[in-house]
Amino acid sequence: MIFKEIIKDSFVIVGYSAAGKWGSDVVYPIPELWVKSNEFISRYNVDKVLGVCLPPRSNDYFYTCGIEIESVAYEKVEKGMTLHTFPQQKYVVFNHIGPSTEIPNTYGELWKVFDREGYTIKEGMPEIEIVQTNMFGKEKTFEYEMEIWIPVR
């Protein structure tokens, strides 16, 4: 699995959020958040959508689906949305190509590479999923592509 290291500048994300859980009582809000966010996202001329997960690699998490905004664009925050700000951070970036139903398999593979390469997660920083808006509607195809960004020390 190919990956690259990137330093991402500080950023602000606004979107819809929910708590999730893996394990015996699975609570998986992510697909619903992407559907809910689609209307909001379509009003803005953006080329990418972010999914932000806190904390990374955890069975209990808080997920936000939204867009990056300028720190002064608070008028884009609508009722029921959350806003997060994050400082500059180094990430290891992996690609997922294929149906979105295969994303959990990609995560399984990337964690093997992550551990083998000796990376350590930077606590308090988000795991990020980035999807180009031209991928909307292709989630069930082998054309679907997204990036997975893991924060590292």
C-alpha cells in the first residue's frame, strides 16, 4: 500500500456530526451524515468534502462530515451543525480506490502499514477522509476514490 507524508496547514471544518461506535453495539452514523451533508455541500462551490474522525483508530468516535471554511465564514454554520478548528499537523496519507463498502478493508490494510512503518498517532488530532465532489454518485463503483489522512507525531 502506497502512502505519503504531508503537512496540512491549520483548518476549520463545518458540517454535521454524530457519535459512532464499533463493537457489539455498532452505531454507524457516517453514511447518514454524508447524505445529510450533501444538500448543505451542494450550495457551496467546493471541490472536496471532509470527514473528520476524533479520536483516530478508536472504537468510540465522533465524526463530522462537512467542508473547510475560512475562519471568518461563520455565517455558513447552520442550526444543528458543528464547527472544529485544528492546528497545522503532519499526516500520513493513504488512498482508497473502489466501492465505499470496501473502505473498512482499506483501513485494515493501512493500519498494518502504519504499524509496520513505526508511526504513532498524534493524540488530539483528527483522522481525515477527503473525497472530491466529482466522486459523488460513484460510491458503489470501482472508480470511487478517496484519501485517508492519519495524524502522526
